[in-house]
Amino acid sequence: MLVITNKAHFMQVARFARSQGLWDQLKQTLRNMSDGEGNVITLYPDLYENCFAVSMDYNGYKCNGGLIYHGQAGEVQNGSVSLVPSGGWSVHT
């Protein structure tokens, strides 16, 4: 289950994703995160533009992190570090 705490922020990120041709990638990432019975993923606005803070509860196993926008492949959008650079969004815990 996906819980969106700030719908205005989510809609702004969704519009941005569509404008960049990355809506399908964002949807798939959210789907992968929340797949599974009893899983609860809660999205909050993050300090960085087009990113989310995330609370994840996988059947009682909880962790926090972020759904971070890394820009198009090769761009640097924020202060996150990734061992395998990629474009679009990825989960950081």
C-alpha cells in the first residue's frame, strides 16, 4: 500500500516526471517498493526537489530512506552518492 502524505508535492513530482519522459520509471519504482501483502510505503516531501523521504514497513520490518531523483543519466542533481550511477529515481536507505 502506498500512502502519500502531501498530495501537492506528489503531483508536482509526477508532472515533472512526465515532462522528462520518466513517469513510467517512477511508477514502476513505486510499484516495486509497495509490492507485497502487508507492505506499507509512506511518502513525505524531501529537502531536495523532486525527491521523497520514505518510511517503509515490510510486514513489521521497518526502515527509512529516500526516493531520490538523480536526474537524467549522467546528470548530478543532489548530494546523494550511488555506486552505480543511473538516471531517474532510486531508493536509498
